[in-house]
Amino acid sequence: MNANLEQIKQEIIAGAEELASSREVYEFKKKFLDGKAGKIGLLMKEMKNIPPEQRADYGKGVNELKEWALGFLGELDVKMKEKELQARYEAEKIDISLPAACSEEGNLQPITLVRNQLIDIFSGMGFEIYEGAEIETDYYNFTALNTPQDHPARDMQDTFYLSPEFLLRTQTSAGQIHVMEKQQPPIKILSPGKVFRSDDDATHSPMFTQMEGLVVDKGITLCDLQGMLDVFVKKIYGEGTKTRLRPSYFPFTEPSVEVDCSCFECGGSGCKLCKGTGWIEILGAGVVNNKVLENCGIDSNEYSGFAFGIGIERTAMLKYGINNIKLLFESDLRVLKQLND
Amino acid sequence: MITPLSWLKEYVDIDVTPQELEEKLFSCGFEVEELYEVGKDISKVVVGHVLTCEAIPDTHLHVCQVDCGEHGTFQICCGADNVCAGGKFPVALVGATVYATAKDHKTVEGVMTIGKGKLRGYESFGMLCSGVELGVSENMYPGAGYNGLLVLPEDAQIGADVKPMLGLDDWIFDIAITANRPDCQSIFGIAREVAAVLEKELKYPALDYTETEATLEGFKVSVDCPDLCPRYSAHYVTDVKIGESPAWMKRRLALVGIDAISNVVDITNYILKELGQPMHAFDLSTLEGNAINVRRAKDGEKIVTLDEQELTLTEANMLICDGVKPVALAGVMGGLNSEIRETTSAVLFESAKFARDNIRRTSRALGKRSDSSARYEKGVDEYATVMAMKRALHLIEELECGKVSCMHVDVNTGNSVEPRELTVSIDKVNKCLGIVVPNEDILRIMKNLAFEPTIDGDNLTLQVPAYREDMETYQDVAEEVIRMYGYEHVVPAFMPSAQVTIGGLNLTQKSELRLKKALCSVGAYECIHYSFFSPSDLDLLRLPEDAVERKAIRLVNPISEELSLMRTTLAASMINAVARNQKKGNLEGRLFEIGNVFMPYELPLTQYPDEKPRLCVGIFGEKESFYTMKGIAEKIADTLQVSFTYENMSNTFLHPYQTAKVLCEGVEVGYFGKLAYDIADECDLRTPMFVMEMDLKILSQWYGKKPVFTPLPKFAEEKRDLAIVVSKDITCGQLEAVMKDACKYITNITLFDIYEGEQIAADKKSMAFTVVFTPKDEAFTAESVDGFVKKILKQLGKNFGAELRS
């Protein structure tokens, strides 16, 4: 072994001790291995000064030194880079409990959320969405719905009047008359909208939202109402939910029913939400009174129908566990931000 | 309808538990809103026999040894003045619950549990009770009203539970009656349903009486307003002896919340509850002119009612008059001048049917409600009117408080109390229900409901009792059948015979939902506010007297002045919502609402007003500015695939220099701007607020605009940054417009910097734009773009004296 080669090897080993960064490794490597200009490259130039019989050994020695240097410094480079990466990460250590930086996404009002959910369900069943006017006439809100002037059912609702003829609709059913006047069956409509009654306490608001459904076609019966309600409650409250019909009274349906569904909180065993009964009242419904059909020029001998009305606030309150209806109309961001559904 | 079980049992043999009866009533359409035992708070109270009773020295107390039979004999201290050896009294054993009373021994202050006690060194194992402590009034049990111990009968079995003997084991059903069943607004009415649902016989209350030959010569009853009073009957009762009613009657009245007054008055109240017919009794001696006349009041006519209030009437009210003067406000309240007194010796009973609407309106207009008016408002049937008079006369005899004369006058406008025949198709009934109810079940159900049914082929013929005014069509029959047959028989189906329809939202509904979602994406939360607002909101917005917003529709009967006008702008509700948020410490946020405004064509309304959907956005916080709101406007434009332009404007509630009118293709669609400082101060806002309102009815003409694909440019775009120096009053919009005019290849101009300062003249500003040029048919050369820039600069110079910043 040429002493010169050994000297270079020692020089590399000693010099490597001093290296502190991958950049320095790069520079150091260049000093020895930069093609023909590096120290090892220059050794090859020495070849001509080596006696011919030694040349083979010399060349082998230089190549071995080059291989070794490449491996040695390459390894050093990898180690150095690993160290540097680690150091960079260390330097970027953060407190992950600091507040998040994100662009805030707003949210639809809970009433709209429930309304959209119901619209989705009923759209799929072939219901068109019809939004009537908030200001209605006495005729469309009451008379056409089989609630004439002295009818006791008018006591059920305290109506806001705007004039002797005009009022704030007390029920979305008012809109159905407009639809039935313009359109012959088959009719499948869903009327969501604001309705108004002179009531003001923790569970009543002078304005609230109803969603009324109406089907008029040939051969519609109470069984179809039950069937549709079964589908509806399963979609909104879960597969296992059952419905129960019980007699009630609305002037525009006959027979009329209140519809309860098995309590989605306790499954029917009785809890605080269902007041121990296992059932929760969710909507009113019935077979459309023939007088209403006739009032709209629909032949009740040929067609029949059913109708139902859901209180959206009540559904939203049950769904989100909201205890005071007023919270839905106060626009308190602390409330709105919670109900992100 | 408060219904005591004991009273119901007079008409039906009820052999089910109160809970089972509740279930039965519920299933046939009568929801029991509350069911409770009369003595629900009383337990472990038994009959005690006081063996010894010794006074405790220097006190009003006695120490007694009380035999409580099987429960043992206990030492009990007692402070009542009527405690005595040998007496039988209720004993609350240790662990019993009774009512706690205040120091007056009359006022109930909750329920207490009896424990062992020690009074003046004497141990006491229980309590001897008064009526109040057991919740028993004088009317519920004679003697219970005494302010001392309740004295039990001598034959009371020692150690027995006192609840049955005091009637505390009775049950109260509070039953909700739907508006179509006014015939069930009485205990007997409920009993009819109970008999039907339990399939038991219905026992009628006794209606018999014997008439004497007494009469009133020439007494006339006339009705001038048969539309308001379809039936009026009167009967004369002689030899009246006013006194107390018997204990059974007082007890029943007490259970339904009525105080006993005197036998004759109690009879009318009893019948109101029993049969649902309001009755009135006039002191005959106060009636002048030998007549009763039912008529409309004259405008301004006055009457003083039983409660000593003078009412001024209108023609809308109905009066009962004698031959000379008004003696009662029909259906609402008797007159003070004809009321029953202790000295009354002859009575004229009234049993009448008044139009429910008239009574309701009178009662509301005069603010005068009574049990009678509440009952009339729901509708009284002919059947009850006739039955009630007979029952009253029977009770006069039973209570031995008068003699029934033969003077009976009945003014009937032609109504019958006989059953009506109704024939319906059984097939139609079944087709309404969607199931086939066996004929024998239909017959059974109709029979139980006293409809005397017969079936002939498809025809079901019923004899509908007069009290069932609601029964008119096969649908009504279907309801009767199914509520008794059971809704569990309904089989779910899914409209097998119906045609397929395609449902879903229409374009407007879809577009509004897209707008809402777009606003959510910029951090805004949706709100829903009332459709009505306050006149003070119009003042808050500083709207001038002639502003269109002031022409708002007024509610005739608002809940309050704050909720008395239909909204003509959404801005006020939004400002109030932000103010509420700031009061609660929410100092920044974004809110929006889509709701209607109501613009009348004229007032008062004679046609539907213009109901227009509007969008209102309210943003507030230190981070918000005119430009963040403008960003929201741009978001709306992007969502609808349109572009907006903006013009300066001012209105009464926004900052004079930070308000913009928004135009879409040149059409005004809304405005936005910073809330005026005086209004922000008035609302105590702590951070700046910006408000936007857009007319969605106008914007809806652009709903559904589809994006059009523009092929990508074949040749490379060129960008140039131009810093333009102009005088300070030139706007960005003006510069952009001129640049766009100057070169048809400009596809985008973006302002990226504004500079004012030392490097340029004091009255100037530098605005730096990035201008994008897009080639059309051939690629640009370096010279062609330089040419465009030159042209632009020339135009800017010509229009605004603008120069390129050096």
C-alpha cells in the first residue's frame, strides 16, 4: 500500500471528525472526490510516475480508497442528514393545545335543518313542495277547511287578524286549498311554512313552523296514511320506531287522528321525555273531509285523500333536546353554534 | 272536563280500575289529561277512638290515649279545642302523609309526613287531624270545615282507613273533549261514552216530577232574535224555600270545583255539570210585566250583572228582559236585579239554546266569562235543553225546595229532539278506512253508541240521537266505527292505487337553499325572526314619515305593541338580533335570514299584499369591514352565477360614505353598509355592524343560470402590473371601467395595492393593478402587449390625468 494513500485515508478519517453539517460533509467530500480534481482523482494522475510493475497494485489501491471514501462519507452524509432533520423537527416543536386556526363554517337554523330533512324524506315519496302565503283570507284558512264562522274549532286557535277578511294563517292547510283549486288529482304536496297563533309561553310561540302533507288520488284510505307514517317515522327517528293512531278531531279531516311514535329515547319503556308513557305525540292527521274536497271542486265520489300536519319546532326541540321554543327565535350565536347538524 | 269517578258510576256500572278506564277512554278519543285520587296526598290515616284525654297544665294542649284498633293504642298530643274522650277522630299514624297548614290552621302549605314528636315533654305518636289537614272541606264532608278536629261518626270502625268514609278514595278524571263533541261536555255525556266503550247499560238520571195546578195567568215568553236563540223554555216553580243543598249535592259540586250557594242556585250549577246545559233561575217577584222577552241589546244599553258590574252593551249582545227591563245578559250572566235571594219564594227556570258564536263574541267583547258562557261557546244541543229542564224540576221535588207548577213555556224555532235517520253505504265506510269491518262489529258498535242500527244489504241505517249533531256523512260513521273497533286494526299500505308523482323542490326553493348554504360557507349562521315587528323598529331605522316601510300592515289583535306590525324590512330584526348577541357577550359573528316582507297595495287590506322574500345579512366584530360585507355580496353573486355592480348611496340607518347599492345587470337588488353610529349607540353595540338586505323576488329572475364553458385560451395569457397615480377622489371602479374600455383583450383587473405618502404628491394616490390580457385568434407579441398598455395609459391620462408611477 502506497503510504500516500494511507495518509489520505487518515486525513479523511480525521477530517470527518470535524464535520458538523451535511453541507460541510458535501464540501469535504468534494475536496477528495470531485472527479479528477479531488485529492483521490489527483492520485490517478500520479499513475504515470509509478513504476510499471507497481501500477496494477497502485491502481487497485486508489480504487479501493475511492470506494471506501465514497462509502464512508456517504454513510456520514446519511447520519448527518438524519440528525439535521431531527433538529429541524425539534426546532418546530409546538403546543398542540393552542386554539385551532380555521375558517368558520356557519350553519342552518335548526328549524331549517328539520324542514330540509322532512322535505328530503317526502320528496323521495313523490311530494312536491308548495309554500303558500303567510297572509291568508278567512275563507282559505277556515271556511274552505270546513271551519265556518261559528264553528267551535275556531276556538282551538287564537287567530291574528289583519282586517275582517285577512288574517295570519293559523295552519299551513290554507295553502292546500289553493293547490286543490288549481290542480286535479293526483296531488301529493308538502307545505312547509310559518304559521301564527296568539300564544306565548315556554312551549308556544306566536309564530311557529308547520309542515302539512296532502295526498289526493283514487282509493286513498286510512291504511295508506298509516303506511306512509310508518315509513316517515322510521326515516326520521330510526328503524325500530313504531306508530300509534288514536282518535282526534280536526274540521278538515274525518276520521281524524293524533299520531304517536314509540319514544326514541327509551324505545317505549317509559322515560322523562315521553313522561313515562313510552309514546310521543308527533303529528295530527286524517282522511280528508269530503266537504273540503268538494269546496275545491274535486269529486269526492272519485277521489279521496289524507292529510297530516307536523310541528317543526316540536320535532326540532325533541331532536336536539331544546327546552324552550323561544331559543329558536332569539338568534343567540351560543345556541346556533351548538346545533351543527 | 273534570269528572269524578263516583259521579260517573251513577250512570254506568264501572267494573274496571280507574287506570283501565283511562286507557279505554284514550283509545276511543277522550284523552285523560290528568287522573288522580282525590286523597292522593293522604295516607295512613285511620279512625281513632280517644280513650283518655287529659289537659297538659298551662297549655291549650291535651295528651290522649287513642285506640287505633289493629294498629295499636298510641299517646298523642293534641291542641284542638274539640278533642274529648270517647270521640272518634282521624288519626295520622307515624309515617302518615297529610297536608301541613299555616298557623291559621286553614292555609295548606304542602304535604308533611308525620313522625314521632315531643310536646312539652310529652311524647306523641301521631296526629289527630282536622278536615283541612286531610284536604276535606265542609262541602265535601259535613263538619269538616270546623277549625278543629274532624269528628267522625260514632259507628265508624276503629282502626279503619278514613279515606273511603271521607270520599278521599274517589278518582278525578280531567278529560280533554274535542271540539266536535260538545255533547260530552258533561258528566252524563261522558257516561254515554263510557257505557258504549265498556258495553254497559246507561242509567238515565231521574226526570220525573208532578205538576201542581198553579200557573201564571197571561205570562208570555217571546224571542225577537230566533237566529241567536233557537230555543227558549221557561218553567214556573212555586213555594220555593231557599236553603242549603243536601250533602251529596254539595260534595259533587265541590269535587268539580263549584262552591255551594243555595239549593236553587246549586240545582242550576249541578245540571250544568251533569247534563252540560246552562240554566238560569230568576226570582219571579223581581220580574215585571208578566213576560220574558229575548232580544238584541240596544247600542249603549246597560245592565248590572250578578257580580255588581255595570256593562255597556251593543246590538251584538243578547238580553233576557222581563216586560220592562233587562234581567240577564243571555248565556253569560244573570242580572243583579233578578238574582235568587234568601227571601225568594217563586222562581222562573230558564233552559235555552243560544248561538255559540254570539255568546263567545259577547263574552270576549265584554271580558266577561262564566261557567255558563264557557259552556255555550262550545255549543249546546236541543236534547240537553229539554232534558235539563225536566231534571231541574225533578231536583226541586227531590230536594223539597219548591212545587212544580204547570206553567211551562217553550219557544222552539222548529228544532226536534227526535233522532234523525242517517243511511250510509257500508262499502264506503270500509273504503274510507281501507279495511273491512265485519257487519256484526259495525252493528255492535253502533248499538253501543245508541244509534239503533239496521243493515239492509250495503245500507247501514242509524237513528242518530239529537245530541250527536256531528254525525252527517259516511266519514263520520267511519270514525265512530274505527274509534270503537280499534285503530290497531288499520293495516299499513302504501297507496297501491295511486299514480306515481315526481316530487321535490322547485327552482326557487332550490336556489334559496343554495344561497343559504353559500352563506354558511362564509361563516354565517341562519336565523329565523318573527314576521311581525314593532313600530319602534321603524323609528330605530330613522325612517321618514313617508317611507314605504312605514306603510306596514297592522295586526288587529297583536300580543303586544312590539309584535304589532308585519315586517316591511328585515334589517330591524337583524339589528336587534345583533344587539341581543352583544348584550350576551357575543362581540363578533355573522348572521343571515331569509324571510318575507309584506308590502300592502292599500290599507286596510282588500287584496293579498305583496309577500316578498328577502335576504338579510348582519355581520359584526372588529374584523368586519365594508369590504368583508362586499365579499359576502360577491359570494352571493358567484352562487347565482351573476355579477354585481355597486354604486354609492345613502339611507337613514347606514353610514353616509360606507353604503352601497347593489345592482345585478343594472337592476337594483339591494343594499349594504355600515350601521350608522347613532343607531349602534342606541343599541349599545360595542363592535361595528354591517347590514345587507337583498330582494330575492327580483334576484329570482336569475335563478337557475347555468355556467357556460369557455374553451381554454390557445395562446398564453400576458400579465402586466400597472401602478397608476391619480388624484385621491378617483375610484377604483372608474379606473377599471376605463381600462376595460381601452382594450378588448383585458379579461381581468385586480387591484393589489394602494399607496399614499411621501413618494408621490400629497393630493394623489397610487393604485397598483394586475391586468390580464387574453389573446383570441393569435398569440401576442411583446410589442402588441406594450401597445395595449400604452393605449390604456393614454385613456387613463385623458380621463383622469392619471400617470404611470415612475
